[in-house]
Amino acid sequence: MFLNLRRLMSQKFPLIFPENTEQVRILVHDEILKVAPQDLENILLEWSKNNLSSMNRDQLIQFHNEVLSQEPSHLQDIITGKVKNPGGAYLTELTNFVKEKIDPEKTTK
């Protein structure tokens, strides 16, 4: 079972996700750890610490497809507002998360 999970995790964008939600959560977390540069990895790790545990399998797959399928430099540009957010629930959540970290007063008003 773990060999199959490791094989799936070695694929950048798996076409088939494990049926077990916890295995998908591990896959998503491992993908976050592979992201470069360090600033982006730290943002994703901090966001995921508060959110991944409450996400169901479909949400985890959506997050993986929407966020982790982006090239790291493009993803960083999206969530820091350097380029227009193409939309999507998790890209928007991450963009708002970064805005709140940069200037918490602007996001609470």
C-alpha cells in the first residue's frame, strides 16, 4: 500500500488519486514540501497547517489541481498580487491569506 502511495507521490500531477482521504492529504502535503522558493513553501505550509486537516478528499484534490499544478513562480505571483488571480476558491483563499499577513488592517475593514 505504501509503495503505491510513494509511486503516486513521485508523479508531479497524478492522474489517479488514492481513494483514502488521508493518503490524498499526505500527497498534498508532500507536494507543498516540493514547492520552491522557500517563501512560497512557507506560505503554503502555514495555510495548510490551518486548513488541510478539515478538507475532504474532493477539496484536497481541488486544492492540488488548482494550486499545486501552477508553476511555483507563477503561483507566487498570483498569491502576492503581481498577476491577476485567474480565479478559483483556493487561489483566492491563499491570495487573501497573504494580503492579511502583509496588512491585517486592510483586510479587516
